[in-house]
Amino acid sequence: FINPKQRLLGVKDVLEVLDANNSDLDESDSDSDVEDDLIAEDNLQLQNSIDLENESGDEDTAATDENLATPSRINFTWRKCAFEPTDVPFRGAPICALPDGEISTPYDYFSRFISRQMLENTCLNSNEYCMQKNGIDGRLTIKELEQVIGMYLRMGIVQMPGNRVYWERDTRYAPVADVMSRNRFQHILTILHFKNNLNASEVDKNDKIWKVRP
């Protein structure tokens, strides 16, 4: 049924409506084409800008590489010549040579290299370190220190995997084990010091061997 209030469209009216729709479609297509052209132009400008930046970057890199100086390789020439030892004067106490044919005791030879003053200083610094670390006196004596040095000399001749092995039942070595107990020997090693750490300056600590330097 047709609503009497609705106006009937004739052929002419229908054609006008169709022409109006076609006109809107043409304008929409035209606007879309313009937008596509603008986007394409923007993309082209962006690509050109990127290309220029890349070219500039390549030029800067090349210039930097040219400015970097290539380190020259140093060639050494080795020659065979006679060794000339440095003449270093001896500053210690003069040592009198033994008469021909006379042989001194091992302890006498030991005393020629290890003076009593060295032993006294080592005992003093070791006992002070034990007091600083443990709060008790190490009670290290010169006699014990001489024994420890002698035991180490023996260990250098008869070598074993570790210090404890010299006191083990199956591997006991009397020239070492009979001199001192294992616990006392190891305790002395833990407190052995040749200098007082509290008296060391920052300049001294920069020296890697300041703890044993005379």
C-alpha cells in the first residue's frame, strides 16, 4: 500500500536522484585522488631527506676514518751480545772468608744471611699482628722462628703435597714433625708478619711487596 502522504516519484525525479548520487561519488573519488597524491609527495620528500642524511653520515664517517691515524708497527731487531752485569756495590756488613779447608756449621751459614736483628723485628711484628687480630700475644720467640725457617728448608728438600702430610702417621717425616707440633707450626704461619700494618702509609701500600721489603 502507498501512503497517501508520500509523493509519487516520476521518471524525471528518479533520474535527478541518480545524477546527484553520481556527482557525490565523483567528488569523493576526486578528493581521494588528491589525498593519495599528497601522501605520495610526502613519502617522496621523506625518502629524499633520508637519502641525504645517509649520504651526509657516510661522508662524516669517511672523514673520521681518514683522520684516525693508523698506529705504526714497531719492528725490533735482536742482536746477540755478551751479557754485562750491573755493578751493584754490597752494602751489608763485610763477611770474612773462612780459612782454606775449614767448614763451618749449618747454623753459622744460616746466621750469615739471617741476622738476629731481622729475627727480632719479625717476632715483634708477628706478635703485634696477633694481638691486633686475635687480642692475645702470639708469644713467638726467636728460637721458634729459626725452627720454622729450618723446617721450611727441610720441606723444600723433601717435598710433600701439603704441610699436614709431614705429621700424618703414614707419611710422618721426623726432621720436621719432631721439631714442632703441627698446630703450633700452622699458628705461627698465620701470624707471621715482617712489618706492622698500622705503621704503613698510603705510599707504602702502593708498593706490592711493601710487607716484605727491608
